[in-house]
Amino acid sequence: MFDIAVACLVLTAVMAYLNHRFVGLPTTIGVMSIALLLSFMLIGLDKLGVGIFREYEQALLSSINFSDVLMQGMLSMLLFAGALHVDLSELRSVRWQVGILAVLGTLMSSLMVGFGLWYVLPLLGASLPLSYCLIFGTLISPTDPIAVMGILKSAGAPKRLELVIAGESLFNDGVGVVLFSLVVAMAASGEAPTVNEGLKLLLEEAGGGILFGLMLGYLCFVMLRSIDSYQVEVLITLAAVLGGYALATRLHVSGPLAMVVVGLVIGNHGRALAMSDETRQHVDMFWELLDEILNSVLFVLIGLEVIIIPVSGNIFVAAAVVIVITLIARLISVAAPMNIFRRVFDLPSGSWCVLTWGGLRGGISVALALSLPVGPERDFVLALTYAVVVFSILCQGLTIGRVIRKTLGARKHAD
């Protein structure tokens, strides 16, 4: 396992260097692009009869359980680091917008993508059971906080709109994972869950995760306030994230939501009331560096994973259609609530366009797809998921800044 981690870190460092020295893209997008290019080159060499390099990459990836690495390892730290610098008072000012998009928007998008896929696939000469179409809808609808917050740093959106996008991405993955669990259970049992069962699971997972995060965050706050040693305080935050996520999983509450809440508590009350200036500086620096390193490693893995994605003859047409379906579902699930709750949202005209195009998908969707039982349905869902994620990061991620400037004049009016 240590050798695998070292190999991933060395690959990431080399690709980050190449991107910074020669390509000049944002780090996450740049390293993923280089990893994708490397994978395609190895596939091409394999077609020409030189398969040893592809076999080495496949062996490396087969020794890495991407779903476990992300969902049980990286995700807790990335979500905590993302929430650590979100101003709670500002987030509170857009709580209704975030809540509506995270719950209602995710549910609407999941259903529209699922049923849209079920209707369209037979027209393309492909088929997928309705349960797997809905599974795809639930795993692809939540926006990825890791991808979104990485891109937002340089996009230049107005502050209020940026808070809505970031807040939605931090919370809707918890809702998406609950919906994903419900539909996977339905597919396994063959019976649709009742509304009461769905609400109960949502309350247990999401509500329990938020409550557990508040308790853990307060415990850390008390510990941080009682000492003044930046080495120990950094260690406390790291232990809270890793240990807290593991405990949340065993308590069957949402670990992602718990880590977001812990990050908000420590990032606001902890940084303001429980840390000295020196400690605050070291805590910020530690988590910023860890966030950048893990983000880069994650996006390299996403780029490399393309080499093990099963590809069939009609998958490219299906992938192109699914990308369009996903974007349309995102547009409707954003625009409809914004029109229905117009007074609540109170965002600049054209914000629906930014919210639609800025709804990036990333590693969480791939990890959920990889967690499905092995079979032809899983292979098809994985290939479609990967297509949407790559399009989202490369096309939407590289152009979101231009969309913001064109629709909102964000750089002139940013506050």
C-alpha cells in the first residue's frame, strides 16, 4: 500500500510540474488533462502492439480501490478543508437558497436524469433497467464540492452567488448519497421504498450527520480553546476529521455532512475564539496544503481511471446524449426553484445560467458508480458517469469564468 501511495504521489508531482511549467491550466484541470492524455497514449500504444505500459497502469489502478480511497479516505479531509474557510454568517444569509437547491434541486434532477435516460436509451439501441437509470440519476445529480470549490477560487463570481454555489455543493452530496442508497436498496430488493422510509433514512443520515458534526465540532472547539500549541491543535483537527468520519460511518449517519459542519464550526468559532494568531496561521496553511495535494492526487486518479473504463460501440453516442440530458436536468432543477421562490433567491439576473454551467461533477460520482455490484449494468453506468465527469471538469470547468463574465460582468460587479 505504501508503494502505491508513493507511485500516485510521484505521478501527481510530475504532472503538476508539467502543467505549471508548460501547460498553465488550473492545477486540478491540468493534472487531470495530462493524466487523460497519458492514458490515451498508452491505449494507442497497446493498439500498436506495445501493451506493457498499459498493463503496468492497469495493474497500478487495480490495486487501488478508488471508491474506498475517496469515500473513506480523501473525502473527509477535502470537505473539512473546503468548509474551513466558508464564512458561517454569510452562508446563513443564503441558507434557504442552499437548502432548496440541495434538497429539491437534487431530487428533481435525479428523477429527470433517471427517467430521461430510461426513455432515450432504447432509441439509441441500448437498454438499462429503470432502477439503474435512477441510480445513475442519483449519483450524477449532486454537484461535487471538491470540483466546484476548486474552480470557484478563480472564476470571479459575485460573492452572494459564489456562496450559493459553494453551499449547495457542500450539502447536496449528502442528499445525493441518501437517494443513491435508497435506489440501490430498491434495485437489490426489487421493491420501491415508501415515502416514510425515504424520509426516515434522510432524517437519520442527513439529520444525524449534522447533529453529530455539531457535537464533534463543539468538542474540538473546547479542546482548542483550552490550550495554545499549534502543533497539538493541528493534530486535533486532523484527528477530528479522520476519526470523526470513521465514527460517523459506524453510527450510520452522513460522514460528508458531519465533516462539513465540523469544518464550519472550527473555521468560524474555532478560528475566531479558540486559536492564537500563530495557531490560526499554521492550521490554515496545513489544511490549504493538504487540500491542494489531495485535490491534485484525486484528479490524477480520475484521469488515469479512463484506461479501465469499458467502452462499447454505442457508448459514445449514448454518452453525448446523456451529457445533454444531465445539463437540461440541471437547468430545470435550478431555474424552476429560482422562479417559484423568486423572492427567496434574490440573485442577479442570469444567475440561473451560472448555476447550471457551474454545477460540476467529479470524483464522488465516479466513486459511487464504482461501488455498484460488478456486472454489465455497472459497466454501462460507469462509462456514462465518466463521460459526464470528464466533460464537466474539462469543458464546464475551463469556461465557467467566461460564462460568469459574459452573463454577469462578475469582475466589474463582484463585491
